[in-house]
Amino acid sequence: MYGSGHGGQCYSPGECGVAGLAIAIKTIPGHIPKGNGRKGGDIIKLNEPTIMFKNTLLKQASRVAASTRPSFTSSAASRSVAPAFAQRYLHATPALRDEKHDEEQGAGEHSGQFARTDESIQVDYPDEKDMPSSKPVQGRGGFHFKRTLASFSLEGNVGLVTGGARGLGLVMSQAMVISGADVAIVDLNKEEAQKQAELLMQSFRDENPGAESVPNVTAHYADVSNPDSVSAVIQEVIDQHGKIDNLVTSAGFTENFDAINYPYDRIKKLWGVNVDGTYLFATGVAKHLMERDAKGSIVFIGSMSGAIVNVPQPQAPYNAAKAAVRHLAASLAVEWAHKGIRVNCISPGYMLTALTKKILDDNPELAQKWTSLIPQGKMGQPEDLMGAVVFLLSDAAGYVTGAEFRVDGGYTVT
Ligand SMILES: NC(=O)c1ccc[n+]([C@@H]2O[C@H](COP(=O)([O-])OP(=O)(O)OC[C@H]3O[C@@H](n4cnc5c(N)ncnc54)[C@H](O)[C@@H]3O)[C@@H](O)[C@H]2O)c1
């Protein structure tokens, strides 16, 4: 179980941790952060006064909206919140810009301030040694007394999950195991993958006493951005399991730099893992399925960032990568539909993995900013992806291909 909520927010157990948001928040010249006393000098609490100020304004804005049409002249604070409303009212105003009208409506330096990226936010993907390990989710398998559609079962299937040693990939691997599949966890960190493979099998035994067979979970090394490594691991998995029916591509990461200052070598690495890695595994597994003349189901892990632009952290290359992943799913779905291979994309919103729990515990202001933008008012749990991935991999989704399945608490519909 992970820690408790942030700043009075009520998250359920297991919350907190947005891996892939890899985080050491830094400032860049020209910005004057408020330090948090951590070592290294460059790791700070994210513009704490600014974010708290924004959050206060957001709350004030909500209160004003709930009561009555806001008076933009009654106080300094209400003048500051006015732009949020002015943005809406502007849709009904004449197209030609009227400065006096803008001023009356509160437009000015605050206009759109909650919808901007903030170039002072920089986030580096942490070193492997700084990555927290996860525990299997408890009590989600159960004794299967509750009836459900047989078509949701993955029994008899072999699934390969990239990035399965940690975070979302690990929880989705567990969902597949609970649903009866054998699973091959593929990750850069084979040691962690091995440990988790054993934990998943043990967890299955604990939750299914007397089970006649326990799904076989194996661990494998690969760098998903390296074509030779991908070919080798696909062959290794086929050698050990006999076949692959399902693929989930969860290996991926994000970093945060403003576009102008984003180091090019890091962009290439990010696209290599998120996009090339997805492409290489999809084509490798599809080729194997076609050689077997077998049907199969592939799920890419994209992100809501493939459809919207997150604020305040700047992450243009990641957003573009996830848009590519989403459209790659649709494109391959069309290309392989007649072969019985389905390809879909799950696009999570802000999810609380072990890594992001650590990040957000250190920076609760960022959590508040994010949750203020989510209709459900909370970040997602990795477990929230369990049903989605099992559904898309299973025969229950037999007529679903090329789809994007957003699991984001409603973030992208506002
Ligand atoms: N956590 C979120 O809030 C969130 C939201 C939307 C999308 N996503 C996406 O979900 C996926 C999983 O994210 P996460 O939060 O679980 O991240 P995570 O960092 O917890 O786990 C990622 C795993 O991928 C592995 N990996 C990284 N690079 C690799 C490589 N080159 N080859 C093989 N394995 C590699 C890591 O070792 C790690 O085990 C990513 O694609 C991420 O972009 C995450």
C-alpha cells in the first residue's frame, strides 16, 4: 500500500505515483524558486508560492461560480479570478477585439494563466537506483465467486508486457495473470522483473488456494528501442512459452523541459523508447501471429497527453510521442484487421504509481494543480487499468480494434 493523500485530498490506498513523470524538478535561469532544502541545489519545490496562489484562485473561482456571476471589481482576488470566466464569456462576444470590453471582463495578464505551460518546470527521468519497487496489488483476484462473462478470461493465452517490472505495466501484468494468462515481463531491469514475476505467481497462489495450475510468469531483458534486442527477446519468449497471443507495450517515460531547451539526445531517446519501442514490438509480435496464422490482441499504452496538452509542465516531445502511439494503433489495426489481429490504445490520465507518489509527496502543490483539472477530482490508481487491459486483450472485445480507450477520470472531456 502506498501513502495517504496530499494536502487533505482523500485518495484511496495504493494511490500516488505517476511513473513516467520521472521527476526532479528544477529551475532555469531567470526564475527564482523557493528552495526546499534538498541536496544538489537544483531540486526545488515547484514555484511553491505561485502554485499555491494559483490553487487559491482556482478554489475562489469555484466558489464564485457556485454562488453567482462574479463581480470582477469587488476585490483584488475576484479581479484575479475573472479571466477564467471571461474566457467563457468571450465566446459570445464580437470577434473584433475591444480592449475596454476585455478590461471590464478581467482579461489581461492573468488571461489563460491556468492553461499555460511553465518553462521553469524541468523534470529528469531518475536513475534506476532511485526507482521505487512496487508490491502486487492485494485482493483484486479473489476466489472468483463473482460471476462474469467467460469471454473476459485470458486462460490459455500468453501475454508479453514491456515495461512490466514496475508501475502500470506491472499492475496490468497482474491483471492478466489473475485472468488466467501466462505472462512474459520484458524490461530493462531484469532483476526487478524477476522479483515481480515470482511475486505475481505467489500472489495468485495466495488468492486461489487449491488452484490446479498457476500461470507461468517469466522475466526477460530488453531495451525496447533497440531492434536487435527486441527481436532477441521475442524469440526468447516464444522459446520459453511456445507462443505469444497478447502484447501490452507499457515501456515508456516522460521528462519535462521547455521545447527550446529540450536536449536533442533526450528527445531521440524518448521517441526511441515510446514510439520505436511500440512499433518494434507490435510488428515483431504481429509477424509471429501471422506465421502461426493465429488471432491476437495488442494494446499500446499511450497517454491522454497524445490528445491534450498538459499544464503546467512542458513536455512537447512526450505529447507528440503519445499522439504517434495512438495513431499507430489505429493504423496497424486497419492493416492487420483481416489477419484477426486487433490493435487498441489505452490512454491513461494522471496515474499514481510508486514513482509519482514519491514525486508528489515531495511536491504536493503539483498534485493539487493536476487534481483541480480532473472532473473526478483525484488521480487514477494503476489498478484502474486492470479491467481496461483485460477487456481489450480478451475475446469480449472481439469487435473492438483501432480504438483509443481513455482512462483519465474525465480529464480530456472538459
Ligand atoms: N504514470 C502515469 O501517470 C502515466 C500516464 C499516462 C501514460 N503513462 C504511460 O504508461 C507507461 C508506463 O508508465 P509508468 O508510469 O508505469 O512508468 P514506470 O517508470 O513506473 O515504468 C516503466 C517501466 O518501463 C521500463 N523501461 C523504461 N525504458 C525501457 C526500455 N528502453 N526498455 C525496456 N524497458 C524500459 C522501466 O524499467 C520501468 O520498469 C509509459 O508508457 C507512460 O508514458 C503513464
